[in-house]
Amino acid sequence: MSPVQSNSFGKVLRACGTPNADNQRSIYSQSEKNNIRGQTQSNEVINSIQTSLDGIEHKLEILLETSRINARSTLEGCNSTKLSELSTDNLVILAKNLGSVDVSKK
């Protein structure tokens, strides 16, 4: 084949939709950009979720500590009061608070 025929054949192939090397590199490059963009967005979502979880964990720690303080306070009140003297409501509160605190001696 002569160079002219080869060149003409390449034009025919491109006209039929066969990508040339430049188009293939461009498609690959765009695909890589999309992959990077997608990974960046995924990382942003993961970071956002982690931040939310950290906030929830902090709030739960505060609630747990508050329950412990309430339980200690209730137990201290029981030291000077007989359980039989407590109202039903106070006994329920005591039972709930005891479930959230370690009452073992340290």
C-alpha cells in the first residue's frame, strides 16, 4: 500500500466511528478525571459521616456521664434514707439510674 492509500484508509475508519489514538487518550484521560472526581466526592461523604458520628458519640458520652452523676446523687440520697421510705417514683428513678452506672467500689 502506498502512503496515500493508508492515509485514505485511516480517514475512512475515522469517518465510520473508529477512534484514533488521540481520541482514545482523550477518553482515557476523561475517565481518569471522572474517577478522581468520584473518589473525591466519596471521601467528602465519608468525612461528613465521620464528623456526624463523632458528634453523636460526644453527645452520648455527655448523656452517659449525666446518668452516672444522677445515679451517684440518687445513691448518696439513699445512704441517709431507707429504701422503704422512698416513693414509688423515686424507686423507679433509682432503678433506671442504677442500670446506667457501675456501682462497684473503686
